Amino acid sequence: MRIPAHSVCTAIRDDIVSGVYERGGRLTEELLARRYGVSRVPVREALRTLEAEGFVVTRRHAGACVAEPTEQEAADLLEVRMLLEPLGAARAAQRRTEAHLKVLRGLVRLGQERSRRGRSEDLRSLGGWFHETLAQSSGSPGLTSLLTQLRHKIAWMYVVETSAAPAETWAEHAAIVDAVARGDAERARSLAAAHAERSTAAHRPRFTPQAGSQAGAQIGPQGRPQGRRVASRDRVRDSQHAVNTAGLGH
């Protein structure tokens, strides 16, 4: 069975985001193909996609390497997110379907329930699902794709501190959904902008110029990251199913 390049791309991206590959580390086609149990063709296509997304750079005499974004580039991502998420919410108010509303309301109910129980791990995953569903509700595949890439890159570059008042966060989510349900684009935009601005304060840089090079592990001689145990082939096959950015939200 031929594994498609987008599944390989998802697996490599996930490993970059989770720190399996160190920033600046080489990504050779041969070792990546061995690691994920695929041929070099989908690996080559995946690396081109990841380069376009900003996770990989091609260097002379070194080939494909994990990118090393600067602090300014990381800060710019948060600023771009604060512009795009309100736009997505406004479009969702105009284009959402009843199916989108049903999922959003269900996520809000779960989030409010989990926040009362203090289950922070569940809340992080639910937050990711909420923001992805809201983006999908915009009815704009291009905008949804941009927001998904932003969340992946922000998760790579930042650690998000657990909210001290999760009930307030989910009250904000509920208010956004109410505005979307009423078709009030301007209110949805305003609420999403305020929510994004408040959540930005909880982001802490994951890398520093001094420590960034120690973020992950090199690929070892057997095509596996040294010091990390991961079921690479299982994950690349699992990634052929629908991929959600749960856990990347706020």
C-alpha cells in the first residue's frame, strides 16, 4: 500500500512540533524514509510542503534542515493569529452550518463541564477542537488552512500556560458561539479579537537563542531519533485519517 505524501508530511510535522527533531538538524530523505517505513518519493514531497509552511529550510551543502525561527518571527505569528482568528469568527457568523453549531455548542458544554472539574489536559484538547471547528465554520478552506498552520507553528514555538480561570475562557468561547449562531459578524469578530489578545499573554517562548539547539534529538544511524521512542510507522499510517489540531489551541 502506497502511503500518501500528506500522511508522511503530517507525521514529520508532528515530530518537529513535539521536539523529536532539533532545530537546525538535518532531515535526510533516506533516513526519514527508513524511519517512517516509506519510499523516498513521499518523503521528498513532504519536505517540499514543510518548506513552504516554514518548518523546513534547504541549505547549501546540507540539504533539508529543521528551520530555526527567530524570536521576532515567533512574535509575528501571534500577531498574525490575532488578525486572522477574528476574521474567521466573523465569516463563521455568516457561513456556519447547523452541523458546525451543533459541534461548537457541544464542545462548549464539555469545556464548561471539564473546567468545573479542573481537568486541564482535557481542556487543552477541547480548546484545540473548538478553535479548529470555528475556523472550519468560516466556510473558507484557505483561511482554515492558514489558521491550522499557525496553530501548529505556535505550538512548536511556544508553551501555553494553563489558565488560572478556565471557566472564564469557556465563557468567552460560549459568547463567540452565541454571536456566530445569531449571525452577528461584528460581535463575533470583536469577541474573538479580545479572546485572542488575552490568550496571547499565556504564551511563553519554547526556545531561546542559547537553548534552542537542544530542543530535540538527531536522527540516529538506524533512522530513528536518538533518545526518543516513538511508533513512527504506526503514526504515519494513522495520519492517513482526518487530522485535527487538538491540543494546539488555547
